[in-house]
Amino acid sequence: MPTAEFYRERAREAQLAADGAILENVRMRHIVARDSWTEMAAKAEGVVMAREKREAEQLASAALLLASAPMPR
């Protein structure tokens, strides 16, 4: 999941920036960014999981079709 990992890394960087911010508005900006990156990571992970599930279902369906096909003589 390179995309989700990228988003998670950006969230960690935003948290570090928030921790180091002196001004409240700057800290809040970084916290909002952290939350946005975290949400994007979760969505990216969900897309990957849905894709993997769909592919597994398609493989199972194809295997079932092959198993039920008449054998040539």
C-alpha cells in the first residue's frame, strides 16, 4: 500500500509540525492537515481492501465455473 503509507507519513509529519508550532493557528492548521492525511490513508486502504476482495471473489467464481464445466473426452 504505497499510497496509504505515503499518506500516513504525511500525517506523522503534520503531527510533528503541530507539536513544534508556537502559534495556535499554525498548530491547528497542522492538526487539520494531519486529520486530512489520516482520512485519505484510511480511504486508500479501504480501496485496496475492496479491490482485493473483488479480485478474490472473481477468482473463486472463475474456479467454480471451471470446476462445473464438463470435461472434454
